[in-house]
Amino acid sequence: MLLRLVPENTSLNFMALRKVALVFSVLLIIGSLALFAVNSLNYGIDFKGGISVEVQMEDKSDIPIERVKEAVAEMGYINPSVREYGEKWDAMIRLERQPGDDKAQAAVIEKLRNDLPVAIPGIIFLDGNFISPTVSGELKQDGALAVTIAVLAVLVYIWFRFEWQFGLGAVVALVHDVLLTVGFFAITRLEFNLSIIAAILTIVGYSLNDTVVVYDRVRENIRKFRKKEMGEIVNFSLNQTLSRTIMTSVTTLLALFALFFFGGEGIRGFTAAMIWGVVVGTYSSIFIASPMLLMFDIRRDAIIGEDKNDPTVDKSRPSNPFEQV
């Protein structure tokens, strides 16, 4: 059924829209950076410090989320976050870091341990811990470092596999996706925690996979159609992979929407990031990564040069800068 949505011999002129797409993406990136500068992100306790407590209904009945939230608020703790996790009788209570030192945070956990079973009969305390600002700051730095290393690793991988223009094109697309994801969380105010870092790294992998499929077809068509203009080759390659791109994106989104609506509050932020990432990653592989090949003026003879038996190739020039090392 999905195949019928895309005719076999499509001839859409994607490159005709590349300048419009570039302006659109630049505006979105500027907007994302502005939102981040003004509103920052709604950091979870992973990144700003706080208290986390796990509770459970002893009789394995549904835990009354609203009653738990009201009970914690009545103890004097502002804006508690109470979410189901795991089974329907489990919940996690999260509080912002309270005034005082580490002993004061431990006192809060002890108060919840003693007072919650009184306020809600049948509830039992499982575990409690707090994250200090020092640890949360380190987690924030480690998360940013993980994303940076992933993007740089992509640059090296694509450079080795194709040409440096392909590598830069892929990295520009990935940076585009990451910045727009940050803007998405800045405007939606969804909680930004360690699971979102995992989602961003997954988005990087998904977008890279989509881009490599297109780049592989571009390289193949450069060798096959040596007299065609690069714009024509890129368009032809995108049309050839369009059916695969749509099928992959739609089936992935179906699974993610199911998780978003039925997977519970605990993974909602992660699935929201993934849904956004699939949409943005698909867009960037077509309208960002592919047009970059035209902007960076890729050397066709370097691609064709991989065929050592081709007499028309200038073999005095290395096809890959790493060959000079």
C-alpha cells in the first residue's frame, strides 16, 4: 500500500527547492538558538539536580497518581512530578533540589518515607536518591560531549567511505537536526533529561542512515551517467530512493506514535524527540545533505577514479585526501 503512494518513476525536482529549503532551515535554526538563549530548556533533575523517590502500592493496585501529587504538595514541596513507571502500581516522584545542603536533601527523602504511607494507606517506599548540582553539571557536559563526538565520528566515517564533500554535507545535516531538536524542546517545554540525549544520538544515527542511502545512490549514478549535470544526478538519486525513504519514515513513525500515546509518561519525552527527529532527519537528508554536494562542488573524477581500469580518469590525483598520509 505504501509503495502505491509513490509512483515507480517519480521525477520530482527537489533541487529546484534547495534555496527555499536553505532559507527556511536557516530561519528555523536562528529561531531555535534564540529560543534557547531566551528560554533555555526545561532541564530535568538529571541536569539541574534534585530528588527522586520510587514508591509502590503494596497490594499491586493502580497507584493514585493525583493523590500522591496532592499529598507531596501538602507537605510543602512545590510542583512535584509524579509519573508511572514500569508496572501500573509503581510511580516515581521527582522534586527540584530543596534549600540546604546534602543533609537537607536526605531529610526530604526521609520525610517522604515516613509521611507518604500515612497520607496514602497501602503505599510503600522503595528507594530515594538525590543528584547534586556538581553531578548534574558533569552529566550536562558529558551529554554535549557525546553528541559532539558522534557528529565528528560521522564526518570521519563518511570521509573515508565517500569524499570529504559528502562528509561535510552529512555533518551539516546532522548539526541542523540537533539544533532544531533543541529548538523543539525549547518551545514545547518538555523535560530535557538524559533520555533526550539518548534520543538525539538515535536521531543522529537515523538521519545518517537516510543520508548514506542517498549518497550511495549519488555515487553510483555519478559513475553510470558521466555526462549528466550534478543537479540532475542528485535529483535522479533522490527520486530513486524516495519510496524507500517514505516507507522507512512512515513505518518508524507508526511505532513511535504508538509508544507516544500508549507507552506512558516515563518515555513520552523520548518518543516525542524521536518523532520530531524522524521528520527532521528525513527532511534534512533530502533538502540539506543532498544540496550540499552541489554547494561544495564535488569532484566527479575522484568518484569515477575508484574504477582503476577507466582510461578517462586522471590517476595522478588521489581520490581521498587520506591516501596522501
